[in-house]
Amino acid sequence: MRLFPDLDSLARERGAAKKWLRTCQAIDHLPALRPAVAYSVGDSLTYWKDSTQRLLAAWGVGDGLVASRRYLNVLHAVDADLTVQVVPVAVAPVRTPYDDLTDREVHEPAESLRTVTVPAGGIGVVDVSEAFRLLPGSGDAAIIRVTVEEASFPNK
């Protein structure tokens, strides 16, 4: 997982690419969003915010770790530190095979499981080579799913 301490650092490092500019804009708009409602920019970027507890319950994988192939999972700790566990998919046993409709594959924890803290206001980008799970926390968080394609968003 690649950590960015704040939105400015994400914008500086990746903001030249349109998908990351849109990601920064989505994070900027989070205060105006209703919790538990999904928003999107086409189907190249989807996002929602809620309490960490409700996001964890909505993700619905129990103690499994989620990997995606078509979207990067971008985690934003809105107002409190966000604790995330991450494991390389290459070493984590598959619990639920990949589903093309949900772009999810659920993995079991493995020995190389590591715990990462995304600081309040920070962003964590989960690579497609990783599976992750949120751990219970006290603040709000956002999950932003960003296409892995490098091209810009057509017609946006």
C-alpha cells in the first residue's frame, strides 16, 4: 500500500494524470456528500464515505481481505486514523474466487499480513497485487475505486 500523508502530497505526485486529479476532486467533495451513498465519475471512479464501522459491515467479507483487478482501492481517512491490514495476493490463499461482476476476490490472511495506519487526512492506495481489509475504528473514511487503466476518462 502506498501512503500519502495528505491530499496535497497525492496531488503533487500523481495529479498530472486525469484519474488522480478526479480522485483528488472526489476527496475534496467528501464533506458535501451524504454518508452511505455511492457517487461516481462514469464507471472509472466510484466513491462513498461513511463511518469506518459501517464501511466495514457493508464490505461484507468478514475477516477476509479483498483484492481487485480492474480498480485500485483508494482509502481516505477522513477525520481519524484508519487501520488497514494488507497482504500480497501472491501468497494469500483464495477464500472466494474472483467475481467479474464485483471485481473482488477474497483472500485468507497469510503470514506476510501487515498492519498499516493511514493517518487522519491521509490516503492509502491499495495496489492490484495486494488484498486489504479495514479494521474497526472510530472515525469516518472513504473508499474510492479508481480504474487501473492509464488513459483519461472519456467524455469527462
